[in-house]
Amino acid sequence: MSTEHQGSRDHQGPAGTRQNGVFRTKTVEQSIRDTEEPEHELKKSLSAFDLTVFGVGVIIGTGIFVLTGKIAKETAGPSVALAFVVAGIVCGLAALCYAEFASTVPVAGSAYTFSYASLGELPAWIIGWDLVLELALGCAVVAVGWSGYMRSLLDTAGIHLPDVLSGTHDGKFGFDLLACVLVLLLTAILVAGMKLSSRVTSIVVGIKVTVVLLVIIVGAFFITGSNYTPFVPPAQDAEGGSGLTAPLVQSLFGFTPTSFGVMGVFTAAAVVFFAFIGFDIVATAAEETRNPQRDVPRGILGSLIICTLLYVAVSVVVTGMQKYSELSTNAPLADAFKSVGHPFWAGLISFGAAVGLTSVCMILLLGQSRVFFAMSRDGLLPKTFSHVHPRFGTPYRSTILLGVLVAVVAGFTSIDELAELVNIGTLFAFVVVAIGVVILRRKRPDLPRSFRTPLVPLIPALSVLASLWLMLNLPGETWLRFGAWMLVGVVLYFVYGKRHSKLDHGTRNPR
């Protein structure tokens, strides 16, 4: 069968009608066949354990070391543990949808690939464009945070970097040498192969989880029961922003968030939710998994369950060690141990945080390069970026390009305000994947699904509503920046992607 005929046949709708518009879908069968082309075939080397490690590695970052104390002090008190449970449930709804898609369409690209199979090419491009921004900024933000921890440790050792090499801070322009070097080093590791990347990640995650477990075990001996009273502090009106800095839900409906009280738990959940971001990265590695139908759902759900338990345990311990109103908002875990006279454990926590952020950076880079690779293989981005390394079996060109760009962003940019774009991008992906599960169930009920999301369409609908609610809690200026990035993406699609798409090629060259 000729290539043109094959492309044309795969371009047919369910009833055999040709799809010529921007909502043309790429069949699951064609997506899987594309993974078998020699020059575009990724090496399969990952197990369920590797995927779980990746998930834990990217989820446990600054959230567990910083966010716990900040939210306990300002929003929820000791009931921050309940907020983590609520956020874990919201993520679990999205995880169930991701697990079905990843086991049905075990192809690199995560939400991008899932959207292509269910919603169509333009929505797929938009979500792919969104993911590239989300993961690039996420990696840059984390690299800058890692650099801060490392400079602190170097200062303790008597080694001081000049201000010009310490990044942009307090209005002073500089180059963040450590953040740039970290990203470039991790890029080289990713180019060298997924198995090497998983081994490095396993070591780093092992250190990080050990530190977290030590915090839980050792901290349990310093808990004072009276610190838990009241477990749910009396409700207080929270101060909201104004104009574009106010949460969108406040600007649209006049709703003012509440600190403490029962509603404070849900307000806190909207914030601590972002500590869970990253489990969806596991789905981007589906194509490099030996048995994706079985192992990807295990990796996604397993990593989410493990991290939820760790978050809850840490929040219970830290609010028991020190009264919530006295917790530090910068380094709550470390300062809680200092408050009980144990600075050694405080230093160990700082070390664990610095090491832990390394794995977060690596896995965000991994996910970004796989989305870019998948879009290139479909012709929506230049084809040169979909070639794999003849020895390492990795998409080395897209990995190097994106690694260098992220290194530059991390080195030269202060991106605190842009960090919220990571959050809105992730939530947008959650919405698209949940809708896609329902659509693909109706369009292709015949597809083999080794994992099925329960209670469809109820679970996807709840996932969409929960994600939209959290998106509405983000500032209006974040929505404007997100909209501007999406607009640029749509323009690029019509200028380049639509005309170079493999599906478009199949339509213009029918037999």
C-alpha cells in the first residue's frame, strides 16, 4: 500500500468520510504505527517502578519543603493536612483520565497526543503549545529555586558567588550561572538515554524521599498535642487583590476567598494543588515503556498516592512541632526543627530540598522534549526535531534545543510572576484530557482499554469542574498572559503547522 493511500485512509472519519478541517483527528492505530518508524522510534526501557520514580521525583519539590508551612500559617492552620487530601482527590480525578488515555494510546506527547486522537488537530496543537510553555517555565522556575538553595549551602561553606552571577534579584540584573549549568547538565543526561536518566532520577529521588521520611519519623518525637488546637481555626476574611491581580472568580462574581474555617480548607486546597503538578509527566514517557498498557496507569496512580501520603504526614508533623501561627513561610520544615533545638536536621532538610529539585528539573525537561518530539513527528513542527539518536534512541535534537532555551531563560530571567502560567497550563491540560476521554469512548468504543476510568462521564465531568474552579482562583493577569501565548500558538498553527501536517499531506495526495 502506498504512503499516500495509507495516509488518506487513516484520514477518514469513523464512517469513512474525509476530515479536511482543523478538527481532523489522527487515529490511534496511526499514532501507534508512527512509533514503529525506525528513524522516529524511541527506545523502550522503562518499567512501572521507573515511572513511579519519575512521578514521585517531579511531584515532591518545593511544595513539601516550603508550601506546607506557608499555607498552614496563612490559610488553614493544622487542617492543611485536609487541604492536601482534597487536592489529592482533585488530582486523582485527572489521574484516572490520564491513566485510561495513556494505556489506550501509549505514544509520546501526553495530553497533546490524547487530544489529537479525540478532539482534533487544532485542539491538539493548542494543548501541545500550552505544554511546551508549561514545562519550559516550570523547569526554569525550579532551576532558579535550586540555584538559591545551592548558593545558600555554598555561603555556609564560605564560598560566595559574585552578585553578577547570582541571577536577577531585587531589581538588580545578573546571570544565574548555577541554574544555567544545572539545566545544561541535565540536558546532556537526557540525551545520553532514558535508562541513564531513570538511574540518576532513582538515586536523587531515593535521597529526597529518605529526607522526607526522616522529617516525619524524627519530627514525630517533637509533636506537642496542644499545637493542633484548634485544628480548624475560626474563619477570617482573606485580603484579595484588585484589578488584574485579583483572582478571576473575585473579579467576575465578587467572591472573596476565606482564610481558616471550613472554607479555608478548600481555599488552601486550591493553593496546595500546585504542589502535586507533575504526575501527568509520567504519561509523556508511555512510548518508552516496555509494557505501557499495564505500567503507565500504575506509575501515574502509584506516584500520586505515595506523594499524597507523604504530604499529609509532613503537614501533620510540622504543625504538631510548632504552632501554626509561628511557622516560617520560607523554610518551615527546617525552622520547625530549629525551634525545638535541632539545627542538624534543619541543615539536612535544606540539603534534601536542593537535591530534590534536581530531579524535578530533569523530569520537566523530559516531558517537554517528548511533547515537542511528538508534534514534530506529526509534521506540526519541523521534522528535523523528530529524529532519534542512532545510539541512544532519544530525541536528541528537540532535547538539546529546548534544554538550551530553558537554560537561557533560567540564567537571565526573574520569573516569579510567570510561575503561575505553569499552573494554568497544567489545569487547562487536565480539562482537555477529561473531555477527550468521554469523546473517545463515544467515537471509538471498540478500542482495547487495559485501564478504564470508572464512572464515565461522572469522573471526567468532576475533573473538569474541579480544574476550572482552580483556574478561576488564578489572577486575571495570568489569564491574559496565557491567552496571549495561546494566540501566538494559533497563528503559528495556521502559518506552519496546518500546511505541514502529515494529515494534511494525506488529504492533498489521495489515491
